[in-house]
Amino acid sequence: MYEDIEQILFDEVDISNATDDIAQRIDNDYKGKCPVIIGVLKGSFIFLADLVRRLNIDFTVDFIKASSYGERTESTGNVKITSDISTDIKGKDVIVVEDILDTGYTLSYITEYLRGFSPHSIRICTLFDKPGRRIVPIKPDYTGIVTDDLFIVGCGLDYNEKYRGMPYVGVPKKQSKKIKE
């Protein structure tokens, strides 16, 4: 189906196991609470859907849309909120869910932005973490898979709006050549 994927890094089982692990940790940490889970669009929507179906706690869901990539494979560092949350998070526990934590620009910006609404707490949840690419000092509270410095797609991660629907995560051929240059 995706002939231009050079290598599959994480299959459906890897992703499912990582999601199960995160859900169990969130269930333990938020037992008896009702956090607001805020998905960062567009990339988080597949992971977020898989994650919330595994939770055994009460929660509400909202979304925020931010961008620092555009049509590039690397963050510009210039983050813009393009669609805001609609939930009042004042005094509430918030879990920000992202597909990947890379440079840290986007999640750092979003968490500082959300702090302006006076939530009780903010935690970060990411399916993939690339600590080797971190520029902004930010650490996720919940991480599924730590990965190398490769441009990856699938399971919500995209390149120019393509590949999001792949059930696995891999490296596109044309992108892997650009990264090596």
C-alpha cells in the first residue's frame, strides 16, 4: 500500500503495547479524577482515539491545533495556535496528548499557553519521543516509544498531509535521503 516507505520502525503490536502502557499509567495517576485530555491536532488524533478507548477513568476531550512545521520535515521554531480549546480548564487536571515530541518548540509553547488558563496541573503525553532532537528543555510525563533522529510517518504522523493512516510507523524513502544530506 505504501511502496515509498523505506523501513518500518514500529508495527501495530509495538504501537498497541506502548498505548496500553500509557493508558495504564494514566489510569493509575488519575484514579477518581476527571482530567481534560487535550489532543494536539492534527497528528495526535489517531493516538488519542486509541488511548482514550483504553482508559478506565472519567475524562473529557478537547483539541488545540498548532503548527511549527508547515510543509517541512523540521520545526521552524515559530509556533502558531490555529484553533483553540473550547473547554474551561481553570482548576482542572490537563493531559496534553501529542503524536511526537521532537524539538520541544510546539509542546513547550502549548503548555505555557495553557498555563495562562490556570489549570490545576498539566502533564504531557506523547506516543513518540526524540530526545536527541530536543532544543527546548521539556520532558514528557508519559512516553510510548523513544526513537532515533529519523523523520517518521504513520499512525497520525505525516509528511505534507500524507501517511497519517498507516497502521505502522516508518521512514519514507524520499525523506530518508533528504535527512542524510
